[in-house]
Amino acid sequence: MRDSRYRWVIVAAGGLLGCIAIGAMFSLPVFLRPISQDTGWSVTGVSSAMTVGFVSMAVASIAWGSLSDRLGARLIVLIGSVILAGSLFLASRATSLIEFQIVFGLLVGAATAAVFAPMMACVTGWFDTHRSLAVSLVSAGMGMAPMTMSPLAAWLVSLYDWRTALQIIAVIVAVVMIPTTLLVRRPPVQDHENIASARDSGPQSSMSVGQAVRSPQFIVLLLTNFFCCATHSGPIFHTVSYAVTCGIPMIAAVSIYSVEGLAGMGGRVAFGLLGDRFGAKRILVSGLLIQAFGALAYVFASGLGAFYAVAALFGFIYAGIMPLYAVLARENFPQRMMGTVIGGTAMAGSLGMATGPLAGGLIYDAFASYAWLYIGAWGIGIGAFLIALTFRPFPKAVLAPAPAQ
């Protein structure tokens, strides 16, 4: 491939853009208590901005992905970066809860989605070989957000009020992301692209998209991903606040988030290797069961050491199992509809992620404790485990390509 060296620049740009964008959106858990204490807005109300953000991400991903196919990833990511910086600044000046929920939820969520899908599509187009490695590295860059942007947000809010801290993050987004988008280029034209597509005789090669999305396999993947993400959404979002209620200082509490993120980096690699060796479904089902009890373990954490231990286990598991959905999808559906199948499961996951911030806020406001959040997450995690057990690959006879007429 021509410009083969430059494709790694695209990977680096994608990882950096994703890290800053995801990190900016996930600064809200760090600001949760300072915002609530300064404004008098309820924890539920502030948390619901994140719920709105996840819903916005789910819906906007489809629109941004479609636009990037026509206009190119650079323009879409540039627009998203500008909107993200502007919406963070506007959110810092919100004078009412509803204004904050709309600006941070709808706009920040939609702007973050403008980075993920277009960059993933762009990166896969640049690679004939090492495509999985490239996508994993971009994902790993996004996974660096808890270890970089979250501690930065905690440091800023310890020096300034939350409004000033959020404005500084908006400036960082503008200064870093906007120039980085200029590095993004369209993938080179592939001379044999159509030939390669015509050779796709993988599983379910004769299946239509309509048949695929109505199949039990697709529905089980959707439901499993929804309940899986609903399991770890609340614990991810509220653990910093929970740790603070246990008497742990803010800076130390945010470091728990970083430990979780660091463990997740290892989980992505380890679960990929285990999936290759023992089968994606077997490892996914096992991981879902462990994830449920990992969420429950937070109930018994009180000191910093215990939080570190649980966060390391929980982060390792939930980050590790997520790529396995794509593996199961590719094993059961043809490549020509991977965008639809994986896009559908990603939307289900985003909706699952939307449940945790609001549910955790409601639970804390009602009981002045987060214990029922983690107990509930355990129950939802067991549900994800049981749903995953029902997944059955397509029969071998169905997988065979239809005979030529």
C-alpha cells in the first residue's frame, strides 16, 4: 500500500483524538460532587447529563458515520472537535440544571461520537494487514483517558472551581484536537477493493441485512451487550464519588479510576488471546459472570487498597470482554454487513451505559449510600451472563455458501 508508513500516523492521531474526547466527556464523574455542592443541583440531576450524553452518542454515531463516508473523516472529526470544545465551555457557564443537561448531555455526547465511528472507519480503510492491531491501538488510546484526563480534571478542580476547570479542559480540547484533525487523511484508493469484496464468501454470505437483524443470534448479541454495559456503567461513573463518601481524598479517589483503566489495557490483550485459544463465546460468558461479582465486590471496599484491588479486577474484566462481541459478530455474519451488526450492538451498549449514571444518582439520593447500586449491578450482570448462555452459532449447514445456480 502506498504511504504505508503514514497509516501509523493515522493510528496515533486516532488514539490521541479519542483519548482527549472520551476523557473530556468522562471528566463529569470527577466534577460530580463539586458541581452538586456548588450549585445545589442534585446528584441525580447532574448524573443524568451523562445519561443524556450516552443516548446522544448512540444516536449521533450513525449520523456521523454516514456523513464521514461521504465527506471524509477529517471534516467530521474537525467539526466534532470544534463542537466539543465549544460545548464544554458553554456547559461551564450553565446557570440551570436543565441548561447543563442539554449542553453537556446532548452536545458533548454528540461531539464525542463524531470522533469514534469516523476514526475507526478511517483506520480500517488504511490497513490491509495488521488491521486488528491498528484498531486495538486506537481503542487503547481511547482507554488511556482514565489515566490521563481524569487525573488532570481532578488536579484542576482541586486548584480552581469546577467552572474554571471545565473551561481549561475546553481549551485543551481545542488546542490539541483541532490541529490533530489536520493529520487525518482519506484512506488510499484500493485497486482491488471490489475484487476483495466479491471474494467475501464467509459465514451467512447469502443472508440479507434484514434477515441478519431479525436473527436470534443478532438479538442475543444486542441484549447481552446492553445488560453487560448496564452492569459496569454505574460502577464506572459513580466509584469516584463513592470512594469520596468513604473518606478517601478526591485525588486518591480519581487514582482508583486510573487503576481501573490501566487494568483494562491488559484485559483487552489477555481476553483477545484467550478468545483465540478457547473460543470467543466461552471467554465472554466466563467474563460476564466474573464481571457481575466484580461489581458486587465494591460493596465491601472501604479503604484505598481495597478499592485498588477491586478496580484492577473489574477494569481488567469489563474492558477485556468488550472486543469479543465483534469477534462473535464476525464469526456469524458476513463482512459486508459488519458495520450494521457491530453498529447495532454498539448502540445497545451505549444505551446500557446510559442507565448507570441516572440509576446511581437516584439510588444515592434515595438512600444516601451507593451499596444498592453495586448490588443492582451484580443482578444485571447475572442477567447478561444468562442471556449470553443462550447464544447459539448458526448451524454449519446454514453457514455453507449457497450452491451456484
